[in-house]
Amino acid sequence: MAGRQPLNRTGFAILGIVVCAAVLGCHTIPTREEADAIRRSAIPRELSKVTLPEYVIEPPDILLIEARKVVPKPPYRLEPLDAVYIQATGVLPDAPIDGVYAIDEQGYVDLGAQYGRIQIAGKTVEEAKAAIEEFLKQTFAQPQVMVSLAQMAAMQQIAGEHLVRPDGTVNLGIYGSVRVAGLTLDQARLIIENHLKQYLEDPQITVDVLSYNSKWAYIIFDGAGLGEQVIRIPVTGNETVLDAIALVGGLPPTATKHSEIWVARPAPPDGTGHQILPVDWVAITQGGSPMTNYQILPGDRIYVKADFWNAADGLIARVTAPVERLFGFSLFGHATIRSFQFGHLRGGRGFGGGFFGF
């Protein structure tokens, strides 16, 4: 027994070192002086937030485009699903022709039950006016018709919601695609208007973001030796650390209010120095302190380290589980051998002897 004590002490020492190494990990946390300097710095936080830079469009944002002025270049030929304004005189007074009429998918416009349908798709506005007058002259003596374009079907392809596709373009229907990724909203508006000038007369549109889908921050929960959980949250420009943790329902079971928490902020490729912002969770939640309740910026990583004892328990469980399994097989094998031996001593009653009750 005395000879085994040094080995046991060595084993416990090695296990302790392994536990400490696994629990403490290898991460870079600012020193006390650096943490104090960070708290005194002008880093945006709860009561001193900043506005984010001008928004840059990226996939998969959803843009809202409105067409303020969409006039086709002459000579424009009417197409199915266009809408035309038609006004006619010299027709039935109790069934006036005066209003906006849609051209159906076959290219016909329906003037009403008293007049019938006439095909005008493929004609210019003047040609449609002449065709409708000739059509009405079959019934009336001197009809006078005025026709104007009320709405283009192509306008419906320009206006509305547009997803920025993975290649950075938006689809404008028959007018093709325009690349908008990497542009501000004003730049995107000018690019789209210049593209539409190939087909339209001095087009005017507005562009806004309907759904901000490209700016994210990440919350990473340490799983106490059982991996890490990564949750992605959208960044709209007003979130703080407390907001971000609240979005995911609070701290996980592996962490406590005294767990280490920090914000890892991506540095420029040529940047130097720490981008680690330590978070005092107790001061934020129980003291209402805004000092470490930093404003979350796109790309930030909020890391929540597991509680020391949870991490130690997880590590010990992982280390001892294979040993327990090995001992379980060993004990089972030993019990089986003893069962055979016991059965043999009792007269060889077959497999298992008394162990299996045969």
C-alpha cells in the first residue's frame, strides 16, 4: 500500500493539472490595467451609443423599390397585363366608357357587356385608339375615343420587394438584373435608374431596406467541455450586451452570474492590440452599470465561459467514463467466470450454472 501512494499523488496531480488546463483554457483576457483602460475609453456603450456607418447592401438583404416615374421610351407597344385609360363619347349614355381597363393575358381589353372585347396588345397607344374607334363605329355613328397608358405591367416587376441574391444582384424582371451588393442605398438608386434608362424615359425610383438580413453578431456559450453553442442574432444598431443575452433567454445552465464574459471584436487585417472587451455581468444586471454594457456592432462575438465547477465536472466525467466502462466489462467478465466455476462445482448444470438460474 505504501508503494502505491506516490503513484496516487502523481495521478491526482496530473488530473488536477488537466482539469485546470481544460477549465481555464487558452484565451487572451486583458490585464486589470488594460480592462480599466477599456472601461475609461470611448467605446460605445449603453448610455453613449453611436450611429452605425451608412448602410451597405449585402446578400441576403431584402430591398423595397418604389417606382415614382416609369415612362416607356416611344414608340411603346402595349403588352398583356398593361392598364390603359379609355374615354369614349358618342356611345350608350347608360353604359359609359370612361375608366382604366386592364389588358388580359390574351391581349384583349373588355369594354363591357354592351360593347364586347377588342385586341390591342402589340399596338401603340395611337394605334389602339384608332382600333377602338373602328370597333365602335360598327355600332355607333361618330364615336370619339381617347386612350392613354395608365400603368405598365413591367412597373410591377420594378416596384416591390427584391431579394439581394448571392451574386449581389436584384432581379428587375424584363429589365434584367443590377448588381447592388457593396453599395449604399443612394448608390444603388443611381445604379438602378441608370440601368433603366436603356428602356424608360428618365426613370425615377426610391430604394430602401425592407429586411436587414446581412448584419449579424454571435453569442457563443461554452459547453463545459461538451462543445460550444453558437447563436446568431441580427444587429440593427441599438443592441447592447444585455439586449443580446436577453434575445437568447439569458445565460445557459453551464454558466453562472460570475462566469467570465467578454466581447471579441474583429480587428482590421492590419490592426494590432487587444479587441477583447471584458463584461462585468453582475454590475450590469444587479448594479445597473453601463460601463461594460457595450453596444454590439456587426461581427461582434460575445463569449460566455462555463462556470469553473461545471467545466471541471464535465472534464472529470469525460475522463472517468471510459475507465468506468472498462471496469464494467471487467466485472461482468469476472462474474461470468465465477458463474461457470460455481456451476461446475455444483455438478455442471449447464451454461451459466446458478448465475443465470438454470
